[in-house]
Amino acid sequence: MQKNLNTLLIYLLSAMISFLGGCSKVILSPGFKKPEALIKLTSTKYPDFEDDMNYENLDASINQSISYLLKKPFNKEFYFGNDIYTASQLIASLKDFQKFIESKPSSDNLRKYISTNYYVYKSTGSNEKGEVLFTGYYEPELEGSLLKSEIYKYPVYGMPSDLVSIDLSLFSPKHKGEKITGRYTGKTVVPYYERREIEAGAIAENEVCVIAWVKDPIGLFFLQIQGSGKINLDNGETINIHYHASNGHPYKSIGALLIQKDIIPRSGISMQSIREYLKSNPEKMQEILNYNPSYVFFKTEEDGPFGYLEVKLTPARSIALDRSVFPLSGLAYIETSKPDVDENDDIIGWSKCTKFVLAQDTGGAIRGPGRVDLFWGNGKYAEIAAGNMQHKGSLYFLILKPGIKDQKTQ
């Protein structure tokens, strides 16, 4: 048994050495300091803090973050730029804010309250000038069946049994936070199948379960990008599905591909325009979808949708961002734009979108301090907002000043 384990370890190490050998190395000069993602502001530079939803659903979203934090050690550290706060401090911060908004205070009272009691940090953005690109995501609904047929023939896969994830930090501290995903062949670990291989039937039937079969391959592709959704079955039941794992290949945008090939102009790119092109050109559909080698596997949930923190996402209150640079579960405030639609669900303009949100999710394409994805929920407006939102704005994080809670209890 020990001999087999040693042999497996040697193969794993060989695979990782091969994997890492293909990556370029970045050598940092002595004294190098990673750029800050959040900068603490003076109170004179705080934003206006106007909530366009008048605090609706905010209490529920705060409760979700608190439930996550209560499961963590109270001394777990969260980074706000170069400043460190503990889970207990985040809990106190959220509870204090939650209590204050019970009366739905005016903007003036809210600004005074925040200025007195909270530190505010602003994202440095993609250009270190605070410019953040906001996009949206939603919970799609697909029609499906538990049985394969000529109508329902596209599988929604659970996680394959031959898919493995290796924590590289177990082999060297310098790889802290890094992992590779692959396929164990019985002798070694190799990269998992790409989308084109999976779509061609590369995964053996005995290696994966099919949660359901759906009729729309384009809808299934976008479901994988969104990460969660509902499948309305032909027997009248509904299945909630949630991201479980991916094949480990990097996400590549088919929207960027269509722009590059001059198929859809940059000004007209949206989820809706991509879907329309694919439907109108079925002979090109699979080739375009296969441009994105990443593939997502799902699991079922009794409720949902759930984000990275495994708490239920709140429409227009939960955001996805890069967990390596921002404090997940934290209270944030955003300034960007949202679509205005008419009775025919056509966009007739864009208006200010300013609201308090909670950092409760991540995303494969959401990287760095200059990206935020806003969860819109489900339904037609959510689909429109998620499919068309690509607007710049600002992102702020709030944290209760140390000692404030103690002062209030004296």
C-alpha cells in the first residue's frame, strides 16, 4: 500500500513539475510591494451613499454574510488594502450597519452616520485611478427532462469521478493558494478534457452522472457561465443547480472572439446578440462555443442560487469579485449604471445604479481590482441587465472603526 502511495506521489510530482515548467516565472525585485486594491479615504472624499432600492433586501443580504462569518474563527483575517480586520470585526460592522438602516434613514443622516462610525476604502480599479468595470449575471431557467430524448438531448453533468484537484501548497509553501485540476488515469495526472472533447463524448458514461437533459445547447453554455440556475422539468418539478467544479481550463470569452472576427461590433456585443447570432448560424455554433475550453460541472441544491460563500445570493445586493484582492462577505457600495426598459423589454436608456451590496461570490472572468459582477436574480429584467451591463463605475468597502462598538456599549 505504501509503495503504491509513493508511486502515486512521484507521478503527481512529475505532472506538477511538467505543468509548472510550462509557465513563465515572475521574479520580483527585492522590496517589491504588491499594488493595493483598496485605498482608505479621508471622510471628505466619501461618496454620497444613496441607495436606489431604499434598503430593500439589504437586511437579508447582510444576514447571509453574517451567517458565513459566524462559521469562521473569530480571528480569521480579512484584508482591506494593507489593513487587516478580523471576522469578529466584520460581524460587528455588519450588525451595527444593519441596526442603523432599520429606520431607512435619509441620505444626509446616513452620510453623517458613516462618516462618524466607518472607514471607507475605494478600489484602485484597473488603472489605479478607481475605474471599475461592472458587468452583471443572473439565474437562468432552462427547460429539461430527467430522460434523454430527441427534444432533450444535451446533458447537464455532475462532477466526474476521474476529475481531481491538487493543492500545490501541500508540496511547497511558495505555491500557497494555487491548485491544478486534472484527470487521474490510474498512473498519472493529466489535464482534464477541454470543452470540445467533452462535447464530443470524451467522458465515459460510468465516470459521470447526468443531472438532467436540456433542449437548448446555447442556454446550457450560458448556464455554465452564470454558475447557477433552474431547470424546469417536463414533469412539472424544478431543479436548482449550482456550480460544483470546472475542468481547470481557463475561461475564454466567445464575445471577444466574435468582436475580433468582426462578426458583432464591440458596441453591439451582449449576451442577447451572441445568442441571436448562434441561433441564426447553427452550423458555426459548436465551433464558436468550443473556443472557450472551460467547462462547468454542477450539483443540485434544495434552494438557491448560492455563491462562492455557499450563502444564498440576493438580487441586486450580491456581487462577485476577485477574492484574492477583496474581502469576501464585506459590506460594499457601488456606483455604476443600470438599464431602463419599456413595456416591450427594449432598453431605452441607462440610469444611475447606486446601492449597498455584499461581496458574496467570485467568477472565472472576474479578476483584479477593476472588475465587479452584480447579481440581478432571475426573470426578464435580470436577463436584460446581466446581458447588457458593461459600464464603468466605482467600488467602495466599509468597515466599522475599531473601538466604536465598545464605545456604544458603555
